[in-house]
Amino acid sequence: MDQILSADGTPIAYRRQGEGPPLVLVGGALCAAAADEQLAALLAPRFTVLTYDRRGRGASGDAGRYAVGREVEDLAAVVGAAGAGARLFGMSSGGALALEAVAAGLPVDLLAVYEPPYGPGTWGPLPAAERRARLHRLLAAGDRGGAVELFLASTGVAGEMIARMRRAPLWPGLEALAPTLAYDEALLGDGAVPAGRFAAVAARTLVVCGGFSSAPARAATRTLAEALPRGRHRTLTGQMREVAPQVLAPVLADFFAEDVYLRRAS
């Protein structure tokens, strides 16, 4: 992977593949760049795709006290490395980060997000403040496994499945990423769609959800799309929070090719 320095000097690791207009993928909670590789490979025939390790994940650094603004600067650095005309896609909490960055002035004309976890009930029945306090207590105590369990349970993963995951080879990797769960919590604030702030998002934005996702998750995506000045909504039939890359990729490819079609028609 290549590296670029963020504004505060933190190294951010990224990978570039494919050929065509630049497209940056932003991963969600408990994910490093490798989690986006299948989607990136499907998009690479039409785009130059950049995947990256968000701050505190994988090969990227993590300097100083966390702030949402630092992650926005990280993403701005990756978009700068991608080049002019970069498109942006964010998965789950990565979608929230992408929206915050564009609202803060990141120069992106086309943005797509899949189920940013806004709205009551999206991350479980606990109120956001109580869940955040419990997460911070677990992390402060060094109980990374407990923090991962809290997150998984709040997203609807059954207890018996969590127990099996604890015995699986993937579990140490999840525990390694556990401190970044606090970063995703900070991104989401009180869980409500920040409609006032997102009124500054000038990019054409596609908000996508799965047809089999929970009713609150689907409702939150509609609320988000309505809050965006140039937002539109799409539901992928048969999909859930863990969307199939082969279903998502053609939807993104068509959307991110829009400006090419518009230039040809003008």
C-alpha cells in the first residue's frame, strides 16, 4: 500500500487499482481497506479505485486525541491523492464520514452512501449516550472483546453468533480495531440525521438501502435523502445491511458515470 500524510502528520495507507475516473471507497465500522477489496475489484474495470485504512486501522497511523475533523482531513488527503474529479462512496459509518467531509467543503460532485447508521434503533435499543458511555468504559478497561460484543449486539447479531465469532480466526482482527468504534460513535453524534449541517452538501448524492434491512434503517436512509439538496434514494431488493458487492457495484458504476453522460449530451 502507498501512504500519504494527513494534515496533522498522521500517515494514511491507501491502495490504488483500476483505470478510469477516480473513485474513493470509505469503509465502515470494524473494517480496514481489505474489506472493500471485492467491491473495488468489481469497479476497477471502469474506475481508478482507491481504498484506504481509516485512522487507527490497518497500516494507517493514529496520532493524538480523536476528532471528527481529523478524519475529514484524512479523507481529504486521500481524495487529493485520487486526483481531480474524484467520486466518493461510503459504507455504513463510512457514509457518515463521507457526508461530513463533503458538508465541510470537500470538492466532490458525486457521492453515494449505503445505510449510514442514523436514526433511533439502528444501533440497537440503547440510547446513543448510554451506549457510548458503556463503550468508553469497556475500552478504558482494556476490554476490547467486550467492546466488539457491544457493537455486534447493538447491530442485531445474535448472542450465539457472537460466541461462535469469538472462537473464529477473525476475532483478534476485530479486537484490534475495537478502539475505532469510539470514532464511529463520535461521527454519528446523537444518531439523528444532521439535516442542518447536510444542507451544505452540494454533491449529487445517492442514498442506498437494502430492501430486507430493518424498517428503522430504511426509514433513516429516506430521511437522509430528503435532507440532502440533491439527494435521491434507491432500495436494493433482497439486500440487507451486509450488501452483496456484486449487487451494489453496477448500481454505483452507473451512478458514478453520470457526469460522463451529461458532458457528452451537452
